[in-house]
Amino acid sequence: MSQDLVVQLFRELLKSTLILMAPMLIASIVVGMLVSIFQAATQIHEMTLVFVPKILVIAACLLVLFPWMMNYATTYTANLITNIPVYVK
């Protein structure tokens, strides 16, 4: 197993992780910004006001996107396991 192969595998791992996390992170950032704008407009600065909408949006994202996320992760893992003989050479 060469150093280039290890770096390539690590890059693929990071890329897959970012692809899987991106929808929830983007949704969380958008909701956080909307709540921040609401707080600035109404001058209600309650710390817990930010967390509940973010948790609800992340849960909704997980419910909607979980089949796609599971398929993506399963495919990645299956490809990784299938290519073990290539990596060992």
C-alpha cells in the first residue's frame, strides 16, 4: 500500500463525509441566519430560540434524506471492501 493510495483513500473519505453532511449543514446555517435576523428585528435575544428550529430542521433533513445517505454510504463502503485486494498489492 503506497502513500499515494492512502492519500487518495483519505481524500475520498473526506469527500464522502462532506457530501453526506452538506445538506444538513446548509439547512442548519440557513435556519440559524433566519432566526438571527428575526432576533435582530424583534430584539429577542433568547439563546434557546436558535437551537429548537435547528434541531427540527436537521431532524426533517434526516427523515427526508436518510435513504439517499444510507445508499451513498453503503455504496462507498461496498466499493472500499471490494477493492481491498487492489489496495493490498
